[in-house]
Amino acid sequence: MSDVRKLPTSKSKLRAALLRLIKSSDDAEQAEYLRNAYLLLAEFQPDVGSQVIEIDSIQERSDVSEEAARIAKQVDACMRWQTLVLDESGKLAADLTKLPVSSPR
């Protein structure tokens, strides 16, 4: 997850632009990419801050407990935002179900 301030413009403007592009696309593959980009907007939330919230892969370290603590801290950070992301993902997906599906050229 990232902060909405990392987006090039407001999320509402991006949503509107992506919906317009999806509606006007006559290319099914392009429309699918745009739909995925639209859903990805849920990953941008206010007040996340400057760091990206994610869970890194496990790294080989000599101290397993140190690695476990690092991953646990990342999981905690992700879980704090997960409810917001899932809620918004559902709303964005509902928006997309209202749009016509593009047929292949």
C-alpha cells in the first residue's frame, strides 16, 4: 500500500479518467488493463505516509528470530490497512460491473 499523495493527481480524477477510458475502449485487452489499473487504486490510501506498506520475501539471515520479527512487523502494518483496501476494492469492483464488457476486435 502507498499513500495517495504518490499518485500524479487525485484518486477521484484518476477513477473518472480510467472509467472514461474503459467505456470508450474498443480493445478488450486494453480495457482489461484499464480495469486492473482501476482496481489497483484501492492500494493507495490516505495517511499511509512516505513508506510503502508491503511484506517482503524472507531473506536468508543467520538470526531467524530477527527475520521473524521483521516479517511480523510488516504483517502488522499491512493488516492495519487491509480493511480499508478490501472495502474500497469491493466498491471499485462494483463500479466495473456496471460497465459494458468490451468485445475483442
